[in-house]
Amino acid sequence: MPGKLGKLMLIAPLAILGMAAFAALGGYVVMRLWNWLTPVMFGWQAITFWQALGLLVLSRLLFGGMGLRGNGGSGFGRRMRERWVRMDPEERERFRRSMFERYGAGPSPGEPTGE
């Protein structure tokens, strides 16, 4: 067991250092891209490294889910895929039609769907 503990004592600090380096690189890239594009395109101000890192964290929270989802995706999306697979072609067409009538999205009834 002492060998495994020694290995862990070496790997843990390296993993933490690697994560910090990855975050620093991501913050630097976001800062450089922001400061290169947005002042010219939109007239917005340049940002600091720490603001870029904050943007990176915020975008991860809003769009990335912090890695809590697992491989199956969200529960709702997974359930919808499972239901879709169990539907026969007539049920799928009724579902498409109801979505179009309700939200006006997707192909209109009778339009080819590309399947």
C-alpha cells in the first residue's frame, strides 16, 4: 500500500497544477479573442484576464452544465429519445403535426423531413 499512496501523493499535485494551467490557458485565450474581436466589431471595452476567466466559468455554468450530466444527456432529452424510438411512423407524424400546430416549428405536415 505505501507504493500506491506515494503515487497518489505525486499525481494529485500534478493534476491540480494541470487543471490550473488549463484554466489559465483558457482564460488567456478568451481574453485575447475578446480583446481582438469585440472592440472592433461592437465597440465594447477590452477585458482583463480575470474577467475573461469569469466569462469562461459563466459560460460553462450556463451552457456546459459543469459536467454533471453523464453520458446519456439530460433526463428530459433521454426520455424523449426513448419515446421517439418506440413510436411507429404514424405516431411520429402525429407528434410532428402537433408540434407544428402548437409552436409553428419544424417541417409543416406533409413536408419531407430528411429521414
